[in-house]
Amino acid sequence: MTQDPEDGFPAAGEPGSGVPVDELESALHTLFRVLKQARLHGFLLNRSRTEIDRAGVELLYVLYPQTTSLRLTELAEQLRIDAPAVSRKAQQLERCGLVGRDPDREDGRATRLRLTDPGRAVVDRILAARRDWLTEVLADWSAADQAEFARMVRRFAGDVDRHLEEHDVP
């Protein structure tokens, strides 16, 4: 078995130990490494005609499904980063017109962030680029394989989330 010199895990495409959980761990490690690569982020942003760094995109993603605005502290909690970092990123996105601020009705000292129409359009373009990319990646997969993969990933994500909640992991 060949190992990746960076981290000691089995190299991409190499078989692991043959034990199912080891194989899954190796496959997930490879998948996460590939999905977190800056070149994938750049590729998707290029396709969506967007020039935002990863942190900015993550903040926009959190605001995207919201039907209301969020406090900076709520954003920081969801992004799992400190409030000053969220504040700095929000200021950059606000200068670009992608997010707006509203006063917090319950606390006059606080503000709430919301996605603007241009911000929503940026996220829509990124999501469309990601959908197109996934369609290309899975072009040789049957519809049944794609559906089964989606079902299993959804199940796995739910089990991971449930497990972390049961163990009170923030």
C-alpha cells in the first residue's frame, strides 16, 4: 500500500487495509481533501463569475436559506469562528453590496446581517456552477447509482450529526 507522504494515509486510488471502516475512512479523507482544495474553490468561482474568498462564500451560504437576518454572534456560532472575524468579513461583503445590516429590534446596540439581492444572485450562480460541475463529474454514473449515492451520503451526514449531538460536541 502506497501512502501519501503529506499525511501517512493511503494515497488516492490505492486500496487501504480491506476493512470496510478503514476503506471508508480512507475514501472520506481523500474526498474531503479534494473538496477542500483551493483549486476546486477557484474553479467554481471562475465558472460562476464570482470573486469572493472561501470565508466570504461560507458566510453567504449561512445567510442564503435564512428568511430573516442573523446577528453577528449567530453567524459566528454557525460558522464556528469568533465574532470579530465574522464582523470583518461582513464589512467586506457589505462594501461589495452582498450583505446588508439592519438594527436589532430587541437590542439597539446590535445589528443583524441579511443577504441582499446581489448577494443572493452570487450564491445562486455558485450553486448553479456546483450543480453543473457535479453533473459533469457524475456523467458516467447511472441515475440509480447517483440516487443511491445521494441517499447514502444523506444518511451518513445525518448519522454523523446525530452522533455529535449525542456526545454534546459543539
